[in-house]
Amino acid sequence: MLDILSFKLHKVFKASFDCKLCETETFIKQKLEYKHNNPVSGRWNLAEERFKYKYSSVRFYEFNDYEFDFLTHYEDI
């Protein structure tokens, strides 16, 4: 039987794996800062301000907004 989920017609992205273990608070904050600024960067420009991007966790971290109730603060882990 053909596995439909593993069947690909086209390859869009080059396979890569850049996973890095987040072991220090400094590194975690650096990655969060990058993720929070990415939608407002010149390349993407998805929102005027980082907290206005609907799918960002920045409001969770900066304003205690719990719209996304599945988020857990990194300090709680």
C-alpha cells in the first residue's frame, strides 16, 4: 500500500538540521528575541510592531497575555 504522507512530488527546501540545545538562560533569551523580532524584520515585514504579529509569543512574555493557553514560560520548566 502506498503511504500518501511520505510521497513527495517536489522538494522545496534543502534538508538541514540546525537544532541547538538551549542550556543557558542567555541563549534562550537570544533565541526568543530573534523569534519575536523576525516577523517585523525587513525581510518579512508581517507586522508594524512585534507585539502586533498575531502568532507571536511576545505578548505572553512581555505582557502576560495568555491568548495562547498552551504556552509555558521557559522559567517554569
